[in-house]
Amino acid sequence: MKVTYLGQSTIEMEAAGKKLLFDPFITYNDLAKGIVDVASLKPDYILVSHGHGDHVADLVQVQKQSGAKVICIAEIAGWLGKQDIDNVHGMNIGGGFNFDFGRVKMVNAVHSSALPDGSNGGNPAGFVISSEGKKIYFAGDTALTYDMKLLEDENLDWAFLPIGDNYTMGADDAIKAAAFINCKNIIGIHYDSFPVIKIDKEEVKEKFIKAGLNLKLPAIGESLDL
């Protein structure tokens, strides 16, 4: 299973012969300019954690150029219908579904959610992806929440956790989250894109090392084998 970091919380994952794209935000991310070509993205699936602009800015364009099926909360599915996008699989918190690449379970996140035009974005969410014999947790935008303890017996192989603070949990709470979910392999997301979420990478890495955790902070465009 290969993942490529495209900036902010945008992840491209190759699983069971399919390409999954999480939270597409590239065009308006200055850090991704000249590195990621939005027009080249042709995923089979797009997973959307919530409706904020820094997670859906390129959603409509990428879906229409790729024909990808969008997996999202029911309210965002309804909003996409108004954008003439009907290849959508709406879900809700606690539900799971088997796709041709594996299983997706939608789990709780503590955040806010509204779409760029002010429409109701439903509840924010995270995802647990089961594919190729591995389990991956994509937390989306979230605070530290005790609900994460519900994932401790999932035997997660990797977790994507926000570490930028201000809008989401920061590094210290992400370390607590790693303990709650019983996962030592962490990939940081939702940091550096805006001044208020800029982190000291070396300081954050040291904190994770002291906690006995394996933290990856890939460069934009860098791929990792999970």
C-alpha cells in the first residue's frame, strides 16, 4: 500500500489496485504550487472528512475530471448532487461499507463543518480503511476525543493525525491520541499550510520519539510504503 502526501490533509492512497484521494485541497495551498498538478489527479475514489474549504476546494474539479466515487457524510452527498455530481456514496458516523478496494468505516471527529457556500456540511468524520490486510485511520480534522479509545482494539497499522494545533489538536494531543488508538505509526497532517498552524518539525519529531512513536512528516509529493 503506497501513500503520497499532497499537502495539508490531502493524501493519495493506492490500495488493492485503486487510487483513493482524501480531502483535496491543492489549488489554494501555496505550499503545493509547482509540486502537485491538480489536473493530473485521476482517483477512483475521493474521501471527504468534512466540508471546510481547505478539504474540499478541489473536490468538484477532481471528481468531474476523474469520475471518481465520492465517499462522504450524507449532507455533503446532498450538496454534491446540487453540483451535478451523482457518483456519491453517502455514509454516517459509525457506519461501514465494503467497496472493491476494501472496507470503509466512518468514525467520529470533533470539529465543525460547513461547506464553502454556507451549506450544511453535516458532522465532521474520520475513516478507518481496511485493505490489503492493513488498517489505516484517517482522523480528518479533530480535537483529541475519548471516542478514539473505541479504536484501540482495531489493530491499526498506521494513523493520519492532525498536528498543527489552533484548528485541530496539536502535537501533544496527537501523542495522547496515538495512545488512545493504540497505534505507534503516525503520519502528521494539517500543519504548515497557514501561519497559525506552522510547526517546528524538529521539536515535534523529538516529542514523538520520546513518546516511543514513529512519526512521519513526508514532504509534499513524497510517497511512503505502508
